[in-house]
Amino acid sequence: MSLENRFDVLYQLDRFDQLLAETTRALGQNQHDVQAGLYQLLALMHQKAYTDALAASQRLQASCGFSALFWHLTGFVQLQLNQLKEAERSAHHALAISPNGADYQDFLGLVWMHQSNMAGAQAQFIKALETAPLHNQAWLHLAQLYGSVCGRADIARPMIKTYLSREPNDAFALELLADYTQSPWKKQALLAQVLAINPMNQEVSESLRTQGVNRHRFIWLFALLALLALSSHALAEPLAIYAKLSLLAMSIGLSAWLFSWSQRLPAISMFGLLFFIGFAPSEWSLISLFIAGVLTAGASLLSYGVYWVWGKISTTKV
């Protein structure tokens, strides 16, 4: 087996410690070994040793500077270190060597997205997809641009679903779709899929646990408030009025909390609670449903205002 093939086998097997040791040894014997240099960069990147990778890149530039892949890897390292201008220059170097490389077109778009150049990023992602219509990274980066940066989850979701129809086991795409999904139950199902693919993903594991805890807390709190609301109709005046006002305040608080992890549940839960607070079972009718629906709009806006103010206060404290 040639040394280059051995590097590739180690890389495919995710044996990055051994790959780093062997590429370092090969470069000690021949500092102009381009393949050893590129695989050394890859090994350091996968170990998240970005400072060491950048130092290695500077040492290797004289021998690897003609390679578009070298500039692409260097740019990625610079991006991880938040050296955005340097990453942009590296992306342009890669494209100057290989102008039709979809990977390099996509990477320039990613750098521009980090620089908040949204129009430029969108154009580069689309250009990469014109070059390679099934380019995975460009497809997902474009979805990220719409969903995370532009706040258009409605555009991002169908793009990711189309992508997942081709690559159903892409954990990153499933995680993105979970981020852009409003229903906490669908979000939980998607995160469970991600964890099934990558059981070691601690961030997703924690998020999944939080989703489950939030769901159970909501069910119990809603049931408790609904029971108290129905019971309040048996109280005499003015105690019944005080009880209903207190329940309304607690309902607004519950909905404000719900806004932190769901977009649809607050209005639905508020409607149910207002209906139970405002009307005894003997008064339930289509008219009472309509009245509760009208009141829900105002109460949901109020609870969203509480959520927004609380978020601002929390951000200021941080």
C-alpha cells in the first residue's frame, strides 16, 4: 500500500491521532510532501486543534500553495478561529486555482454568511448548486441562510425535507429541521432520530431531555390550571373573581414560558384556559367558544410581551 493510500485509509477510519503521527513523520523526511501536508491539516482539523492547524498551514504554504484544497482547508481553519478576512482571502485563492469547484464556491458563500453579506452568500450557494445540483453542503448552507439568518423557517423547512429525501440519515440536516420545527413533539422526534444516528451527540441528548421535561411540565401545569379554573366556578363572589384573576395571571405566565420553546402551544393553551376560566360547564356553547377565541388573541399578545421583556432582561443580565 502506498503512503498516500495509507493516509486515506486512516482518514476514512477516523484514526486521526495515528494519521497525524504518520504525516508528521513523513513531513520530517520530506517537508515538500504535499499529500502528507494536506492530510496533516485534515487530522488537526478533525481534532479541533485549529491553532496548530493554522501554524501547520503557514509552514506548508510554500510547498502546497498551488493546491486549491490547501487554501480551502486553510480557509476553514481561519473561519473556525473567526479570522473572517483571512478566510475570505483563502477562499478566493482556492477559486482562483479552481474556479468551477463547487466546494470552493460554497465555502466562499459560508464565509460571506459569517460576514453578514447575505446577498453574496446566497449567490455563492446558488452558484455552487448550479455547478453541482446535489451538492450537500451548499444545499444545507442555503437552508441555514434562510432559516437561521433571515428568519424564514418556512422556506428552509421544505428545502431540508427535500434534501432528507435523498440523504435520510444526515444528522446535521435532521438537527437543522428540528431547529426550524415549531411543534415540540415533532422537534423531539427529530432529535431522537439524530441521537439514534449519533448517540455521542451530547448537545442533542441534552436538548432532547429538556424537550421531554418541558412537555411533561406543560401537561401537568395545564391540567392543574384547568382543574382550578373549573373549580373556581363553585366559589362565591367576590372570591371567585379573585380566583379567576389569579388563574388568568398564571395562564399568562404559563404561555410566556411556552413561547421560549414553542410557537403554537401558547395560543392553544391560552384558549383552553380562558374557556375554562370564563365559563362553567353549564355555559359551554358555540358563543362561549367564540368569546374565548377573541379573548385569546389579546391574552396571547400579552403573554408574548411578558416573554419578550423577560428575554431582554435575561440578555442584559448576561
